[in-house]
Amino acid sequence: MNFENILNKQEQEFSPADKEMLVCLDDLNGKFKERGIKNWVVGGWAVDGLRGKLSRGHHDIDYLVPEADEERLRSVLEDDGFDISTGWTDDKNQFHEYKHKIVANKSNVDIDFVFVSFDPGAGMVNIKSYPDFVFPERYLGNLEVVVDSGNDKKYTYNIVGPELLLILKADDKREM
């Protein structure tokens, strides 16, 4: 599939789950702005944000958030009724704590918040879950996108810059 085909791919119908996620993205965008929490959506919702329309169904939302904003992030999520998980239980009923992320859930909307750290002197960013993955801060971008749901409602949220999105999605085997 070439670049032109990706951009012009037929728009998908929004499922009830996708609509819920889109409302959540828009709602959190406003709350994060109010609290001064920097955030960037990555993954499939970022691709759809660049396109301005839904290209496929989604099962979750993925964010990058500065680790310095973790407490404010938790406060916003708790105030908004999200359940926050700091780990998972395996088949042997042993709890494993997430490293460098939290997972939030509300009304069947699952969101992964992965923490990043900044090296201001070097202008570089590190995704904490991947210590060897360092990239220029400018790759985070400053893009607020608008997705049209088809019902005259527009939803806005922030996404990573296209350079970082391409790097992160390059190994994704799912169809874009």
C-alpha cells in the first residue's frame, strides 16, 4: 500500500467503542490543557488524527506523558472516574508492576499512559519503557488534530509529530 492509498483509504464507520474513545480523547484533551499536562497520542489514533477521520477500529488509546506530570495525570484520571492500574496479575496469581506507565479504564475505554523523560541540555527524549530509544524532542511535535465523526461533531486531541509516528508505527504489522 503506497502513501497515497493510506491517505485516501476509505473511511470506516465509528463503532460504539470508537465513539466512546473519541469522546474520551476530546474530553481528556480539555482537562489536560486546564491542568498544564503535556501529552501526545501515539499509535492508531494518531494516524487517524493526521487523516482527520477513522481508518480502522481501535481497541485502546496510547499516550506519551512526561514522567514529571504523573501525579497531576493521576489526579485528573481519578477525578474523572477512571480506574488506574499500576500492574497486572499473571496466570499464577502473581502481581507484576508496570515499569514507566499506568493503565486507566473507564466505561470500557482502555488507555495506556507511557512516561517519557527529557534531557533539556541535549534536546532529547526517552520513552522510559525503552531505555535505548532516544529521539529529538522536536519529534514530539505540537499537533492538535481534529477528527470528524460524521455527525457534525469535531473532536480534538494532541498527537506526536509525523516523524516519531512513522518510527513507532514502522514495525506495526497491522494494516493502517
